Amino acid sequence: MNGDDAASAAWTEFLSVVAKLRGENGCPWDKEQTYRSLTKFVLEESHELVAAALEEDADKLKEELGDLLLEIGLYCQIASERGDFSVSEVLSGITKKLIRRHPHVFGDEKLDTPEAVRERWDEIKRAEPGRYKKGHSLMDEVQKGLPALMRAQRQQTLAAGVGFDWDSVEPVFDKVKEELAEVFEARKKGSPAEIAGEVGDLLYACVNLARHLKVDAESALLGCVEKFSRRYRQVEEELSKRNLTAGDVDLEYLDALWEKAKERENPDKA
């Protein structure tokens, strides 16, 4: 059996198992699931998948992909039972979309950069019939359920696609400085609401800076969060070797351990 045949057989078996779980003699838990009830599990499995990807743990990634696929399989089975759509329609729909939105691969267009591909994707998406209702806003294309950084960068990318953007990165640096100065001014006034608003503006400007520098803001911050976690664990390990906790020492002591953790990660910068 070649790779394609094995994948097809495994997919068929998987769908059969999911259908049995929802069948007359199936699992009580699986049988009671609905479109709405599955949403929390999709979010949970998606986060676990992201964690596995960040760790670059292939075994865990394989497992988490399977867990997320289960939720997709359940959605498809529920839809089939309701007569809403079939799994074949799902697969056909995404296949046609990929072909339609990649004219540089399946057609004669020439797009040489990821940015050009993204812009063309959005153009094709906007031109698709029946996609937009009367009164549609460009901002309607940004899903409200996205994390804030992703939502901000998507807003900015869409706005840039219709020309509402700075033409270079220099004004964006200036905007970040301007917003930082406004945070200082708000802090002097002492209004929590005003401070929060100005901090939000600063974060939004930083996301815009990331976009102009061709950096994904969400991924960049995730990387920083992971780095902090990794280094702090090293600090805790060093404290543990001395039978100490963070509460037993002062900030200067912690800073020294932190610098050692940084040196271990980047010996060339030590």
C-alpha cells in the first residue's frame, strides 16, 4: 500500500470510528455534543497544538494534530446527521478555495513574495460573489475571537491593502515614540482609564511596527514569553540547588542568576 492509499484508508477508518461514537450504541458523551458544545474543546486542543509546535516536539505535535482532527471529525459527523453538509463538501470546498486563491500556482499569474501572495489572496477573497452583505465593512473580515495582537495586525494588514498605511517604517517608529510619550503624560494625570487607553495605543503602534518590519507580532511575543519562562526556570533551579526560593533573596541576587541564565543561552554575548 502506497502513502496515498494508506492515508485514504486511515481517513476512512477514522470517519467510521467517529460515526460509531455518535451512533445508536455509541458513546454517551460523544452523542450529546453539539456545534456549540465543541467550541471549548476546539480552543483547548488548538492551544495545546500551538504549545507542541513552539516546543518543536514532533511526537506531541502528531498527537495534538490528531486530537484537533477529532473535533473536526465530530463537527462533520454532527453536520451530516443534521443534513447541513458532508465531509466531502468540506474537503471539496477547501480544495477549490486553495486552487482559486493560488492563481500563481494553479494559473498563469506571477507572485514572487509572501506579501504579494497575501495581498492577492485578500483581493480574490473580496471579489468572491455572495461573500459580503450590504453595509459590509472591511473590519468585518477580522474575527473578534482572535487574540488581541493577531486581531490588531490583521486589521492593519487589511487597511494597508487598500492604501491606508504609512509608506515606510520611519513614521511608525515616530508613532511608537509619540504613543510612549502619551503614556508618560497619562501617568502624570493618574487616571487609570486614560493610562489604559494610552497603553493600548502604544501596544497597537508596536504591532504596526512589527508588521512594517515583517514580524508577526503574536509569534514574536510568544517567543519572548517562552524565553522568559525558560530563563526563570533556570533561576529557580539555581535557587533550588542552594535550598532557596525567590522569596529568600533580594532583587540583586535574582538579577545575577538571571544574567547567568542569559549567558548560558547566548555565550557569545557574555
